[in-house]
Amino acid sequence: ANGGVNPLQGFNPNSPPPNDLVLMTAAMREASSSETLDHYAVWLKELRKVCTECEVPLMFDEVYTGFRMAPGGAQQYYGVHADMVVYGKTIGGGMPCGVVCGKKELMQRFDPERPLRVSYVIGTFAAHPLTMGAMNEFLRWVTTPEAEQVYTKVGDKFEHWVKDVNEELDAENLPLSVHNLTTVWTIIFNQPGRYHWMFQYYLRAEGIALSWVGTGRLLISLDFVHNDFEMLKKKLMNAARAMRDDGWWYLGTPDKPITAQSIGLVMGKEIAYNTVMSTVREGFLADVLCLPEQTGPRAPKSVPPETLHEFYEEVMRRKSDDHAASHKNTVNQFAHLVSSVIFSVGYFTVWSNCTATMVLGLCSLFLRQAGHAVFEPPCHDEEELLLGFNTRSKCFVVAGYTLAPLISLLRLGPNDPTLEPIARAWLNVTLFFVLGHTGLLWMQYGFRIASVWLVKLVTDPITDVYAYHPAAVNVWTTKDWKTATWENFQSHLRGGTAKDGGAKSAEEKKTQ
């Protein structure tokens, strides 16, 4: 058994590493203070004592802290000596290497009780002359009094730099501060924010590259001089000002400030929204619900009306677009005229005779969609620009929710009293599809656009009677009867156009 410690934990005690959730609020990740460092030093000394009493080796991981916190690393800084220590390339003067060192009894290459059990340490670049030379030179320098003076001088300069930067950040009301542990430092955000992670890119634009994502730990080299510190402060301040001026550090209002709770709530809503949207946009469910594109060339025009007059004009505009897209055939217009009369009557009879309304409604729906699917040419591209269901999805919806009551109707007969609950169930399913599509439009486009579609849908039977009443005369002499083909119906089901003969792939839609 052994006890392993990374002394850098003293910088952010009991805190997770940087990530987007941590960056939301400084309360989740705080830099060390003199008080917490004192507590951490006491804890290390207690750990040293317990390990000694229990004869458990204490190991320090000083790959990062070795020869950085002090000439003797974290052991010298905290006043705690480990039994075994691991070092990285710092000990090699910057040359790539790794070193494990410790007490004699821990570093033996063989087991005293089993002399033939030998631990071989081999490697292609083990004991490379260039690395060994650099390591020898560095170790000779770091143990001199001159090295102690350099560490002290640079440390004092850096402490002064941290103080100056924080005063300047505070004076300009920028929501961040810098904190250090000897020459290791980090950036801490003093207020909750959803976009703190973007600060790394503003720093990069100024020429400061963070080694880790977010507010990772940064290092100061011992050869830093006054001009280097001034340049670093200038670049840091420029990056912070640019991010503030670009609006990424919005604080909210006095009565509604930005908090970690409000950020989490918004993120939760967006995750739920995107989960629902990705579900309804994929597979058969996407064909049934027929949710339009939100962005891109196939996205419908969706400017929310501001006044009641604009609302009326938007409803009528969508009716006109719907007519232009898939209501040009005279036979289809006549079918819509008949079905619209039936639907208009059904608005009143549904409250007194739900069964009769269901029977007439089924016939009306079948007649209405047959006019689209059989007589109108495929117009899937035009229908994509509308907010409602296209012919393909209407066929699926009508076939699906009319099948069960139709089977029951054939089995029981239209006068059977048991049809009443079936009729009410059919009405509920109808409301589910209508209100469900309205709700999805509300989530995607807002309440006013969703209301436009709902009002258009409910008033379509009434306006269709006015718009298509000439078809009652013209239908008997028109040549549009000849446009009915099986290929038309198949193309509608495939969701394509008359020219392409079928559905477009997702890649083709993006290209278009």
C-alpha cells in the first residue's frame, strides 16, 4: 500500500477540474487563499505522520510542481518530505524525460527476499546523453544560492503583477480575477455566466494560448522580465474588454440578475427542446408530425404578427400560399368544397351527435385527401414551405386514426350505441394531432406563429366554401379528371415531386 498525493491540489482544494459546468459559477471552483494553503500544509503534515506510523510510503506527483513552486518543489514549499517522488521534463532542463526517485529501500531493483526477482528499467531514450547533460546542468544550478535568489525575485514580481491585474480588472468591472500559487496561476470568474468558456478564444486572439480548456492553470517562466509581465497584462486586459464589449458577459437586470440557477434552467429547457425536436424530426414520426425546417432555404417564412390586422393578413396569406401549392385542380377544389360543407356542419353536430359527426368526418377526410393525393401533382417542395401537414403526412395521419373507428363501424353498424365512446376517442385523437402540431410550432416559432396556423386550420372549411364554390359548376365539364394517375398517388407517398418521381434524400434537401 502507498499514499499518493498531487501537491497541486492545494491550488484548488476539493474542486473538480475545469469544464463547462464548472465555468458557470466561481462558487464551484475557487482558487486557494493563504488560509486554505495553511490548512492544506497542515493536512499534508498530518498525512506524512500517519504514513510514517503505518509504514506506508508517501508518494508525491511532482511532474507539474517539481522545481516550480520552489527549488525543492512542493516538498520544500510545504515543508513535507515524501518517500518517493515522480518528476517530469523540468528536471531535464526541458528535455523530455521522466524520473522516479526515493529512499534506498524503495528504489532497490530486486526483492531482498527473492534476489532473482529483478525489476528491469529499459527504454529507447533511457539515459540519453543529451538529456543527461541538460539534467546535470540544471540540477547543479538549481541547488545554488543564485537559484534561490532567482526564484524569490520572480516570485515577488509575479505577486505584484497579480495584484496590479486584479485592481485593473476590478476598476473596469470585468467579471474575472487572477490567482496564483507561486508561479502557477489561473483565471477565476467572479460571477455566473454561460459563455465563460469562450474567453480562451479571446485570449488566443491576443496571442495567449491556454494549455487546457476553460480556465486551465498557466505558468510563469523564471526568465520573465518586466516587459514580459506588462505585455501579458495588456493582452489579458484586451481580451477581457473585447469579450465584455461583444456582450458575452451580460449581467441581466437588477430585478432579474443572471444566476447559476437561471443558467441551469435555460440549459435544461434547451436540452429538453432539442431532444424533442431531434425525436420528431427523425424516422416515421417525422413523417406523421411533419415539423417544418427551422433554418435554411426550406424553412417557412415565420415573421410573428404584431397587431390583430397583421395577424389576419398572415392567416390569409398562408391560405393563399396553401391554395397556390396544392389546390389548383378543379376536381380537388370540388372535393374540398364538399368536405368543407361537411366540416362546417360538424362544428355544430359534434356537441349533439358525436357518432354522426365521426362518420361524416371520416368520409370528408377521405374525400379531402383523395383530391390531393390522386388529382394534384406532387408538390412536396412547395408544401415544405408551409407550416402545416403536407400531403404525405396527411395520408399517414388520415389512414392511421381512421382505421380503428372504421373497423368498429363495419363491425357494429352506424346505429350501434357502443359507437359513442369510439367517436369520442376519435375526437380526442384528432385534438391530439392538431394541438400537438400547434405545440411543436409554438416551441419552434413562438406562440403567435403557432396561433396563425391553428386559426387557419379551424377556419379553412369556412373560407374554402367561399373560395371553391365555382368548382360546383366547373367540375362537370373540366378536363382535370384526366390528371388522376396511380403514379401521382405513389409520388405523394414518397414525398417527392412530379419531376423527381420520389422523395429527396436529406443530403439532396441540404444541397437544394
